[in-house]
Amino acid sequence: MDVQEQFSALAEVLDEAVRMTIQRTASFPQDPVYGHAREQLAFIESFVQSRTVPSPEDKACVDIGIMAVKELEPDEPDYARSLMRTSTRFKRLGQLATSDGSTGGGTSG
């Protein structure tokens, strides 16, 4: 998958996560978990809109996948999976996949 395809795939999962976050924020506007998700998704969205591959430092700033597991998975598994997919795609952005679907960089043996 080339970088432009990665951006498109990220945009797709990001849209779902944003939609789900907006729904939850409307019901629970003061909940810090949803506020944090909103901030993180806006940060990710800035890279998608500018088509800029994030630096390792930028990728390290995103923690919604971990937050989703800790705070949301037991009660909101679909929402948690959406945030985890978004986080994973963001963190893999810019890594070129090999023909076997892996991202390379490992050693064989």
C-alpha cells in the first residue's frame, strides 16, 4: 500500500471514529474520555488534511488506542475498536508494506 492509499484508508476509519465521538460527546459533553478522543482525532485529522506523514514524535503523541482498551473496551467495544483502528493506521502511516502485507523492517531467521 503506497502512502496515498494509506491516507485514504486512514481517512475512512477516522471518519467513523469522529462520527462516533461526536455522538458520544453530544450525550456526555463533560466526559474527559470523549474530550481526549476529540483532541486526538483532530490531531490525526490535521495530518490527513495536509497529507503530511507524521514524525515518530507525532505518532508517539497519539494514545487513543491505549485509552480505548483501558477505558472503553468493556462497555463500548465497537467504539473502542474504531479508535484502535484509527490509532493503528495513523502510527503505520508512511511505512511501506511489502508484497506479503507486512511493513518490513524485521529480520528473518
